Amino acid sequence: MKKWMPLLLGCVVFLLCPVYAGDLNIVFIPKSRDQDFWTFMRQGVDRAVREVGQIQLTWRGPAHNDDVDSQIEILRIYSRPGVDAIIIAPTDRGRLAGPIKHATALGIKVVAVDSALDGNAHVNFITTNNYAAGRLAAQHLSGLLGGQGTVALLRTIAGSGSTDDRANGFIDYLKRHAPRITIVADEYGGGTRGKAARSAALLLEKHPNVDGIFAVNESTCDGVLRALRRAGLAGTKKFVGFDTTDFLLDGLRKQEINGLVVQDPRQMGYLSMKAAAAAAQGTPVKESIIFTDAVVVTRNNYQNPEI
């Protein structure tokens, strides 16, 4: 037994301390753990890790995307010597700016992904052009309504750069190109499916005759669909959402959802990891902002190979 002790101890050290000389220690902090969007993004991150090699990845985020305090605490925990880069999808563009500036003061390279961040401490920002994507949603909903009627807008949480940009693009498009469409509600629904469903139910109670609805992300879209089904209104309102899950695709197939603006989270994850590794290795930044694509998915095109 004694002759095996050094080997056993060595195995324990190996399991507990997997970072070796030459490895890059990179931390990814998503907005939440409860949305498929981040599962898709993790797939792109893992592909980049395999390509780059010698990366020790830590993936840790809050349970829900409205828990800003937890995300700040996670960022604080990993703002320490030995961490080469942090990739973060900020839950609140303003409140995260200070903690991220602190991380960069320690020499950590920070890459923002998906959602905008105030300040200029981060070296890269990889995202959908969310303002343009919001305009795309408005154009599609306007066409469904024939350029007239009433619509309601359900956001997620205040301070979320990506979703507020979508909402602002949506509003600006209607003001300019569809002046006969009136926005009768513009509300924050909360950061979880349950909160969004309750908010959507209240919205429908206040505006039972609304013609169209736009939901700005996966959780709000999920909540609106559940509220419409419970109220017996699914399929009676023109409904455009954002992001995709099996549940939302089921709504699309049943024509309870008339369009989903879909991003490319795998590509965002892939490019963010590539950018973080390059920054950690001292490679000069060529593009500080990198946009990925978004498209409108409908019942007619969702099975197309490119979609």
C-alpha cells in the first residue's frame, strides 16, 4: 500500500489542480442557467476550446438572468491572480461596469458577449446587432397587422443592454414606418419564465383586445405563449418573439407564434472564446465589436437547412 501512496496523492493533486503551465485560465459567466440560449452558446465555446487547446475553462453563472447581485459576486470571485480572461454576458450594463474595471486592473482580459456593457474596460464585444434585430421584428409584425392596430411590448429586466436595444429598435421602426400602429403597453416582465408568464397574463387582462405582441427574449417569449394558452387566446393575436426552444418551435408550428427572431448563440460563444484566448495571449485586437447574424424564422421557413 505504501508504494502506491505517492501515486494516489499525485492523482488527487491532478484532479484538484488541473491547470498546468502554458494553460490559459478562462472564465465564462453567462446571464443564467435556466435558458437554452446559454446551452447553445456553450456548444460554440467548447468548439473554440478544442481548436485553441490548452484552455482551462470555468463556466459559472447565476440561476436566473435577473440576479444581478449573484453575477457581480461570481465576477468578484474570479477576479483574482491566475485568471487570464473573463467572458461575461452582463445582466446589467451599468452595474457590471465597475466590477469589470476592477478585474481589468488586475491584468485580466475581459470580453463582453451578447449584451452591451458600459465603459471601455473590455477588449471585445461579440453580439447580435440587437437594435437592427428589433427593427426586423417590428417589420415582420407590422406586415402581419397590415400596418395598423395595437401592439404590446414585453421586455425582460431594466439594464439588460441586448433586450433594451431590441425594444428600442422595435419602437423606432414602428414610429417611422408604421405610424398607424399604436404601442399600448411597454413593460418589464421579469427575468424568469414564471415571472414573464405572470406579467404577460396581467398585460392581457389590461389589454384584452391588443392585436399584436412582441417579446424580447427566450424567457419573455415563453411566458407570453403560456399566458396566451391559459387565457384561450393562443393563435388569436399576432405574436413575434425572440430566440428559440423546443417549446417555442411547437408554438410556431401551431401558428400560436407568427415569427421568432433567432440569433446565432453558437457563433457568439465560439467567437468570444477565440477573442478571449487571443487577448490573453497578447494578440492585438482587430475589431472591438463583432456582430453575428439574426433572421426571422416562420412556420414556412423553419425547416430550411440554412435556418
